[in-house]
Amino acid sequence: MQGFKTRVLALACCAIAASCVGMTAQAAAPAASSTKAGNITANPFYKPSTLPFQAPDFSKIKDSDYQPAMEEGMRQQSAEIEKIANNPAAPTFDNTLVAMEKSGQMLTRVMLAFSTVAGANTDDTLQKVQETEAPKLSAHQDSIYLNPKLFARIQTLYNQRDSLKLDPESLRLLEWDYKEFVLNGAKLSAADKAKLEQFNEQEASLSAKFQNKLLAAAKAGALVVGDKAKLAGLSDAEIDAAAAAAKGRKLAGKWVIPLQNTTQQPALASLTDRDTRHQLFENSWTRAEKGDANDTRDTIAQIAKIRAEKAKLLGFDSYAAWKLQDQMAKTPATVMDFLDKLVPAETARATAEANEIQKTIDADQAKAGKPTFKLEPWDWQLYAEQVRKQKYDLDESQIKPYFELNNVLQNGVFYAANQLYGLTFKERKDIPVWQPDVRVFEVYDSNGKPLALFYCDYFKRDNKSGGAWMSNLVNESTLLGTKPVVYNVANFTKPAAGQPALLSWDDVITMFHEFGHALNGMFADTKYPSLSGANTARDFVEFPSQFNEHWALYPTVFAHYAKNYKTGEPMPKALVEKIKKSQLFNKGYDMTEATAAALLDMSWHTLPASAPKVADVDAFEAKSLKDNHVDLSYVPPRYRSSYFLHIWGNGYAAGYYAYNWTMMLADDAYGWFEEHGGLTRANGDRFRQMVLSRGNTEDLAKMYADWRGRAPNIDAMKKDRGLEPGKK
């Protein structure tokens, strides 16, 4: 985030959008720093970049520049905050709140760039910086939130808010900052503030350690295959990619299938050798539970305990109760009530799906003259694909040739944005990037004026965190005169040299999803950086992205991009109909695995401080799944506790339910579009003006209701996700 807040290490991680290789990226060797001792002014982050939109100049940034820039950025902001806090003049909105928004600009520049490379292109040097600086950044943030003189000024203004005659956005900033300061301990005693600072530093250190352990565990957990026959079922392109991945690891004569962040792995839908499937699943399931240096279980148990202690110190029964205060849901009870309403329909649908799959397994084995076997998690994807073919005559290999990555991007994602909002895009080759695969586009508004820069980094690398996400390199703010620079990151399989990048339908949805976040950032039109773009509540921020998914299958959009990469011919109508009919396929599984993860998150973060540190993470996890009635043996949670990056490292603690919550918002919102003529500029412009551009400038529930005409309800979600009785 920009402004005085320094929580910019968090990434907008969105891996739930889809079951979200090539040659391994080589870690950059630490270069000589351009910043000599006593010469911080030579650091590339010292001044705003001279590139268009103040985009970071990655051609000038070296690994060794980040740490001194962070240190100097914190020093500068501390001095700025002290000046505000000790101002002898009576507090005013301008000399306190506006001054805070203007503070820390160097720190913001370096942290936005650092979070980008730390997530998408890390190396040993950057990981060391991350672990070293995380507790310092936490302490720096505490020094702001726990500054008694600063809070006294905010308290004074808050008490006077009704007489200050502030515009709505300024009033929102004052009320929001007051609440955030209180939630972060501003009213604690000096002794309790010291305890809180200690908790925060410990949590930050452990979180950074968890992220680095997990990245190493995922890399080490990749499946290495020495016999090509074991890869039966994979396409030639997928086998070539596995060979290239092995070559990148200097494993001559072998094949490597890297792990993605989720429990299930894409290759499980194709591999016909059951032992290979089992091994790939086990590598995924136990990636961070090997009892070695990369085992994360004790680390997450420590984090959970510290969070519970911190919540108690701040006056709350649990970390979730504290965390949800500024979210749409407000309370753990509201979250649990929402999730509990989903579980029966989801698990019933998943059970029915499992029964269909078991019948397919039985028939398949009988046909081969072999004994049948019980459906296990590593069997689900392969045989579900067979059921899909039987029910809908739909084969993933049939549709991939119509989803070439660049065509989906330019003629699908960008085209929908043009039709809804009038945007146009021009690729720029002159903007330095953090890795050669990254592409940059300048985005133009409907009036032809430059609106934003958009970066996309789509291919998986061993030094890239799993999943897909969006974030900013520069945040929009009319106060600071900055325009948005946003990026999307994904983990699609990189094709072998000379081959096209063909996507699965899930990959297509991921592209639309992440670009929904990007639009939220691009359309930001606010004065204060702290309220800009995607700086909204966790249970709102996924709304624009999940809403944007709906346009992937919208007839005019789909027809514009779903064309064979060899012939340019549109996808046959019969195949399009198969995709449409299959949209509810496997929804029981998809929804159950996501809800199970959300319930795991809530179990960890509703632990009271009086509970001892969890001694057996696996037993705790099993009990949570059983108690919440989502312990289906064949539907494991989308993330296991030990590799649940969202909640231990990416800011979604007590917030993973937000994906389901915002699914409700997105489906309800798309219902409004259907009621008002679908994809039109008028509808798009209204949505942009009333929602996408507003950031966190007003109460989010009110914002939604003002646009929709009423509060959201779950009806459209039940219909769209196949959760109504009898829905097939």
C-alpha cells in the first residue's frame, strides 16, 4: 500500500481462480551495488523513476540496491512522521492526514518493486533481504501506529470530524485511519505497546521464513521421472516442457514436473500411470512436511500462537475477531454462518461426482481385465476428465489449440476491456522488465489519453511463487500526481522453444480473473493513495476479478479469441456448446476444496490465546476438516496448512473465505449486467464509475448497494455454481 502505510509486501494473491516451465530461471548473481556507503543519492530508488508513469527502471536496479533503499526509506519516513507528530501547530486535516499520505514515498517505491521481484523472480540475495528486513519493516510500521503524539492528533481530528466540513473521500480517510490506528494498538498502554511490537516483529520474521522455506520445499518437491513411459498421457508439448525443466536443473536424461501452489497438480488430469500420479500427489501433499530444513509445520504453529496472543492483547477473543473488524463480514460468526450454508450442498454435489467417477473407474478396470480400486485424490482429475468426455464429449486436448496465450490476451482479455470500457493497448518494448518473459503494454483510455502501464509475467519458474496474482509497481493518486502501473503474474507452463503456449480453460479463466484486479488498479481515480485501487477489504478485493471471469465465455468475447492457432478458424459451435454445458462439471469438488481451505484458515485463526501452541499440525488439520464436515477422503483442501501461503505469508489470514464471499458478489453483479443488456459500454462505464474507480473511498457494502440497487444475495451464486437442488 502507498501513503504512510508500509504493508506493501502483501501480494494480491488469487490462485483460486484456476488450478493455478520451461527452463529454470537462473538466480541473478549479486551485483556490485550502485549505492556506496554515504552515497545513498546514487540509489535508483532515491528519486522517482524518469521512465513513463514512473515505472521502476529494472535495467538499473541491482539486488544490492534494495536493502539500503529500504533502510533509507524507513529513515526518511520516520523523520517525516516525527515532524508531523511534533508539529506545534494545532492538528488540521492537511498538516496531519494529508502530510501522512505524502510521507514514505521512497520506501513505497522500493517496497513495491521489491515485492514484485521477491514474488516473481527471487534469488538467494533477495530472500536474505526479505528475512532481514521483515522484522525491521514491522517495527517501522509499529513506530507509526504506536506513536502517541501522532495518534493524539488523529484522535483530535476524529472527535471534530462532524465540524470539519470534509469532502466524503477525506472523511473516509480520517475515519479509516482512526480505526486502523486503534486496531493496531494505538490505545494500548506503553507496556502493552512494547509487547505488541515484539509480537509483530516475531510474526514478520516467521512469515518471511515460512515463505522462503515453502519456495525451497516446492522446488525440491518437483517430481523427477527417469522413465519416459511413466509420463504416458501427457502431450508431446508437455513432455518437452518437462524435459526442458529437467535440463534447467542439469538433470540430463530425465523429466521434471514442477509443483504448483495448490494440492492438486495439472498433470494429474493426464497421467495414466497410477503410480506416477500417486507420487506426484504425495510430492505435493507432503512438500513442506519432510522433517527437514524446509518443513514449515513448527513455523506456522508459532505464527498462529503469536497471532492469538496479539489478538488477546488488543482486546479480542481471537485473531479472526480482530482481523475481521474492517472487513465486510465483520465477525467470525458471520463468516462461519456463510460457509456453513455452503457446505451441505457442496459436499453433496462432490459425493455425487465421486460416485460417477467410481463407476468410471470400475468400468475402465473391468474393460482392461484388472481389479478395480477405490477412488483416491490422485485419481480424481484423470477420471473426472473421462467423465467429462463421457457426459459432454469434451476433451481438454480438443480445446487447447483454440486458446493460444497471446490470442487470449489480445483478442479476449483486452477485447472485453475495450468493449466494456473503451480501453486500447499498445505493447512497449522499451520499458525494462524484471525477467525476459515479462511483457509491457501501455493502456489508453476511451478518450485516447494514456491511462496506465500493464505488465504480464505468465510463465512458471522455479524462483517464482506459485499461483497467480496482481499488484502495483506504482499506485494511482491525484494528490501525488501518479498514474497506475500494474502487473499480473501467473504460472502457466512455458512451451518448448518454437512451440505455442496453449492454455487450458482454467488458465483462460485465470487470465480474465487477474485482469479484473488489474482493471481495479488501472481505473483508480482517488486523491489519497491509501484508499486507491485494490486497497480494499479482503472480502471485497476479489470481487472485480471474479466478476471479470464472466466475460471469458460471453458469446461475442469468446468468438473473438477462441480461434485455432494454426488455421485461425473459430472454435466449432458444437465444441463451444460442450464447454458451456460443462461449466457446472466438477463444481462440487471445486467448491468443496476451496471451502475446506477457508474453514482450515478459520480454525487456525479462531484459536484463543489460552490454547497451547499446536503440537501436531496434521492432527489439528484433520480435526478441523472433520468438525466442519468437509473431511471427504477424495477431496483434499485446496491448500494444506503447511503450504497455505495465502494465510501465512500473503495477507489472507482469517480472510480466505473472501474468495467464496466475493464469488457471491461477482455472480450477483453479473446478474445485474444480464438484467440490463449485458456487455455494453454504458453498463461498463457505470460499473467503472461507481465501483472499479472508487477504491476504498466509502463503505464497501454501501458502494455495492448503491450500484446494484440492493444488498448482495446468494441466489445467483447458487445458480451459477450448481448448488441448487437437482442442478446438473
